[in-house]
Amino acid sequence: MPLDALCLSGLVYELKQAVTNGRVDKIYQPGRDEVLLALRSPAQGNVKLLLSANPSHPRPQLTQLSRENPDVPPMFCMLLRKHLTGARILEISQPPLERVVSFRLEALNELGDRVERTLVLEMVGRRSNLLLLDGDGRIMDCLRRVEGGLDVTGGAGRSLLPGMFYRLPPAQDKQDPTTLDRPALEALLAQAPQETQADRWLLDTFGGLSPLVCRELACRSGGSTDARLHQMGPEGRARLLDELEGLLNSVQENRFTPYLLSKDGKPSDFTFFPITQYGNAMALTVYPTFSQLLDAFYEQREHLERVRQRGQDLIRSVTTARDRTARKIAHQEVELAATLDRERLRQLGDILTSNFYQMSRGMTSLTTQDFYDPEGGEVTIPLNPLLTPQQNAAKYYKDYNKAKTAEEMLTQQLEKGRRELDYLNSVLESIPMAEGEKDLMEIRQELTDTGYLRRPAKAKGREKRVVSKPMEFRSSTGMRISVGKNNTQNDLLTCKLAYKSDIWFHTQKIHGSHVILWTEGKEPDLASLNEAACLAAWFSQARDSSKVPVDYTPVRYVKKPNGARPGMVTYTTYETAWVTPDQSLVKSLRAAP
């Protein structure tokens, strides 16, 4: 769900306790829409404060996830480093029921004088922004500059440009429930159309409430999330106001409990109080802090989004090549199917040869007995009137030989095309597994080497090769397990680094990573074998399946054919294990970098 104002107030309260009086040690901008402040906090020591202005999931939080930074910091990051390095956080505030958080800091200017600076994080959907203000409230710069009246994403003509005084986003035309007493709430409820759904009335009337919270209040009051006001009766409407007041009291008293809602083991939503409307369809997990909850909720989706942004050109190029190869294979399969009836061409040539006496130049067809037909029926054979009878028969024999040759060539071309299609699909599978720019650069080098990407003319012969490391894991018994993130790493692991006695894992006839269980001369235990197979299943195209076949064999039985594409191998003398992909197991086995 979007981070509503009430849930945000709980997060802000948590940040106040954690980072107030903390000093800014370092500043990074790992993404286009996010800034990371490394702080030294009196309460928690060294922490990382993430300020995300991403339109899809803006938020402030403490994070423990590592993020790769660009080689050259953006201009906004350089500005923040200039003005905020060494600054102390004096205050963290949130305007009432607004999705805006301000961080007031004390810094030193160029002359060494103490000055105030303010970081303002606006979390308003596609207009989300991060701004740096001076002590007078003027904008020094922002992530997204907005010219009022020109930018369609701007708010009501509000300009956000350096040198201008900062103004809050325009408030919604809704009531502030924290300022209303019970008679005022009852008066608003009495004026509401009785056909209106209870959750819709709450959402349209009061600010700071998300659809999830409104549905939960309606569910607790009337037993249904879509209950209408007239169906609830006086008692139900009174319970609705009781639930609303109870929720607001818990917010004003800073009583928050971070809850993560999961469906089938995957994070689906989050909130700050227990949710009952889903029954057993959703699992509720309590987290110690909102920051830990947000790390768990956004970890995978933000990783995929970062990879999608940075690797968009790779995905587009590989997808285009894959679709072109797939269309070529489809056309060749049609042509191959047409050659399967070539035997009939030879039979028609034999029939014409035995009936030269009935034919003459200029005939367009010949109807005669088909001696290849078991029932002795007649057949009409089309003829070219410009050719002699002998030339017409020779043409059918020629078409027969051409179809025979075409079958051989098409079979070879189809086999080559299917190998190429498998390779391109494997590259597409490896792009989401990239953990940073180095992994993407390695994939880009691979595609350049294989001819799918054009090598820049200036870089020929002097480009610097990028080498990234495979993922490392430790089994529950302490054995080392390595997982390749792309075809280059797969080849490196299987063909160069692994010993013949090490165990190689790969999903059966499914695109995925090469996994190596390093035996170090020991006999691998059953738990390590099973966990390595689970890793091979998770880092494959079958990640979402309930059961995945994984082949495993000593590396000595894995061979790379001459001329094979990167990551393509053959293997023999293997066994197959059926395992279930488990994300929690993958996290628990991940080795520290």
C-alpha cells in the first residue's frame, strides 16, 4: 500500500528515537530517486538513513541493505555533500496528516559559521521529491525541478526551483480526524449518503487514511469490507466511529506495531495495526521496527526495478534478438513440414515418365492411372505448357531432390536456431540476477563478444574487461556453495575454477545458474547436497514452481563442446533431485561478503 500519513507518523516517531542528534558522515545517491545518509547516531551508532523519492514507493527509513553506488556521483549528491557532510540532525517533523517529512540540520558553511539546513522529503505519488532548503526556507536544489503551470506533474502551479521559497504541497479537501470530537464525527456521519459504502465514506471524508485502513475499520464495525452505512444500523455506525477514535488515539499516543501481510510467502502489504479483513488468506508477521519491515517488503521489488532501469538496453536488445530468432525458427519449421511430402514428387515424376506417349508440349495437366494408389485410382498432374514431357518429369525429380536437400539443411538450421534461442533465453534469465553495475557490464561484454551488441569503435582493442564474482553461500554444515549470476560466471565456475571432484548442479532442461558444491576432497553430506539443489532451483526459470528437478554430477562429467555459446555445457552420469525453491533458505545460506 502507499505509505499513508498515519503509518508515516509511526515511522517518523521511530526515526526521531533513532537518529536525532546523529551526525552525517557520508552521503551517497545510489539511484536516481534515492539518497543514502551514513549517520553516527548517539542512540544506535553507525546507521544508514535512506530517503527515497521514488514515485512508486517513496519513504524515509533506516536500512541494512547494501546498494551499489555509481562511479560518478550525481550533481544533487555533490550539493548535499558540500552542505551536509558533518551536519547534525536537530529535528525530524511531519506536518499533521501530510506525507511530508522534514529533517532540520545544523551544518557549517564555507566560513565555518553554524547554519541551518533542511531536507524535505515529499511522498506524494508521482510528484514525490527531495529538496534541500537554506535557513530562510529557500530552495537550494531538489531532485526534480518543477516549473509551475508547465510541468504536468506539478501541483496546482507550485514551482520548485532553486532560489524560490518552499511551500508545502496543496492540502487535500478532507477533514483532519485528529482535530474532531465525537459530536463532530457524528454530525459528519449523519450528513453522509446512506447508500455509501462505509470504507468509501471514511476515505473520501478524512485525510491520512489509506484504503486498507478504511476497509479494516468497516470490517471491524459491520463484519464486511463493503458494508453500506444503511446496512450497518445505528449500532454498526457507532462502532465505526468507536473504531476510528480508537485508531486515532493509538496514533496520538505513538502506539504502533509494524505488521507485514504476506500471501503464499510473498510480501503483499504492510500497516501499523492488526488486519483481520483477509482472514486466513493473508499471514501477519510482526516486525521489531518499521525500517526492518520496509527492508523486507521492498528488497526484492526494488532490486528488480534497479536492474530493469540499468539493464533496460540489454533487455531490449536480447528480447529483440530472441523474438527474431523465434520467428525464424517458426518459418523454418513450416518449410520443413512442406519437405516431408517430397516422396509424392518422386512418384509423380515416375508416373509422368511411364506416360510420355500420352503427353505433348502445351498440355497443362495429365490425368492418368496412379499405379502408386493401392486402389488403382486416377491422378491429375499439373504440367508446365512451356516444357516438353521429359522436362516436366525432370522438374518433379528436381523438386524432389531439392526438398530432400532442404530437409537436411533446415534440420541443421533448426538445431542451430534452437541452441541460439536457448542461449538468448538464458541471458534474459541472468539479467534480473545482476546485483550491480559490474554484473550488467559483464553481461554486456558477453553479448558484445557473441555479436549481439556492437562494439564501440573507440573502445576496440583497449576496453577494460569487467570481472564480477559469483554469489557465495554456506550450507548448514559449513560447506561452500558458489552460484553463477550469468553465463560468463557459469563458464568460469564449471570449466576453470571447480575441481573434478566438486559437485555441479543445474535444473533439468530449464534455464538457470550453474551451482558448484565445493567438496574440498570430502564426501558431501546429504543436507549440503539438498541445499545446493535448492539454490539451483531458486536461481532458475522455475523459481515459482512447487517442485523442480535438479540434475547433479561430479564436475568431471560436465563438458563444454567446441564452439558452444557461453554457459552451454553437456553432462552425463548424473542423478536428479526434486526440490522446492525456498527464499528463506536462500537468505539463511547467503555468505557474508
